[in-house]
Amino acid sequence: MIKPWLSQNDILAHKNVKAFISHSGMLSTLESTWHGIPIIGIPLYADQIRNLKKSMNAGAAVKVDFHEITTENLKSALLEILENPKYKTNMEMRSKLFRDQPEKPLDRAIWWCEYVTRNPKATHMKAAEFNLGLFGSQFWDMQVIFIVLISLFVCIIKKILKNVFMKSSKKIDKSKKNN
């Protein structure tokens, strides 16, 4: 079936889905966990690596390295997930724990949206960075220190190299005079 867009969540909810090949982004990991589907992760960067590592530590996923991906690697990972029941069991346990919440996520999202509309000036919910001003929130103070340290390091290296080259050129000049 080829379509311009398919609902990943609906596909993962289907009873015949046994494994999920994913980049292991946060939403994909959450949806896979919600439905209890083990993951074959091919992370590329950032949170994907961390998300997959957590799933692997829970025994609910296997990794295929993107830079070393081959038909054999992918087939091996798929067979590992399909033939070893621990992955399904572990992901079902994660799903059970994940679903054990006081209210449904949609109800929680609706409540928070309504909360913000009821309390439009809820300054207590703003991130602390908003109180730091532009200089502090962009960490310019740390950036300046970092630039100064790098500049100082470069200057020291230049002086060392200059002294080394000056001494070696003096030795060369002395040897030419002696000859």
C-alpha cells in the first residue's frame, strides 16, 4: 500500500505489527512503547541515540548502526526481535508501566490548555531563562570566557612555535657560518 501519509500510531496499534523499524525519535519511541511494539532502532543524532539506548537497556529494542547498515544486519536485527520473546515481553511491561497514569494523556493535554486559558498571566510557569535577560539567557558571559580562553591558548601556541622556529633557524644559520 502506497499513500502520501499514513498514521504511524494507527499502524502500531494494528494487531499484526510485531516490530517497528524506527529512527527512535521521541514520538516514535513513545508510540511504540504505548502499543508494546519492540523497536529496531537506526538512530541518526541527538535524542534518538539516547531514546534507543533506554529502550535497549530495558530489553525492548535492538540497534542497527546507520553507517554499517546492510541487508544482513537488518535481517539479523529483525529475526532477533521476532524470534526472541524477551523483546515483546519487555516492551509489553514498559507499555503497562507507561499506560498506568491517573488520567488519559489527551485529558491531561486538554486540562493544561484550559489551565493556560483560565490563567493567561501564569508567570509561575515561565522558564527561569526569561528572568535572565538577553545576555544571561544566551549564555554570552560563558561564550566570552570561552572565546578568551581559546584566544589565550592560540597565542601561547603561537609563541611556543615562534620560539621553536627561531631557535631552529639560528642553529641552521650557525651551521652555515661554520661551513
